[in-house]
Amino acid sequence: MVQMVMSMAGATLAGDSNQLRSGALARKVLGLAIVSSGYAVLLAHGLQHAFGG
């Protein structure tokens, strides 16, 4: 993951528009995955609490 972040930083410095766009897309997808997993944890915890777990 660190390598991916470093490669995105390199793409920004290089100024290559294709790499920059794919890096932005990768960050959006990664952010969506993190937020989705957070909601899944909250939902699972709520269900467990609702059923007396």
C-alpha cells in the first residue's frame, strides 16, 4: 500500500495526466472501500446488539 501511495506521489510530480487520473481514481476507490467497510462493521455491531449478542 505504501508503494501505491509513493507511486501516486511520483505521478503527481511527473505531471503525467493519465497517471494522475488513474491515481485519483485509485484514491477514490480506496476511500470508498474504507467507508464501506466501516459501515459494514457498524451494521454488524448493531445487528449483534439487537439480537442480544
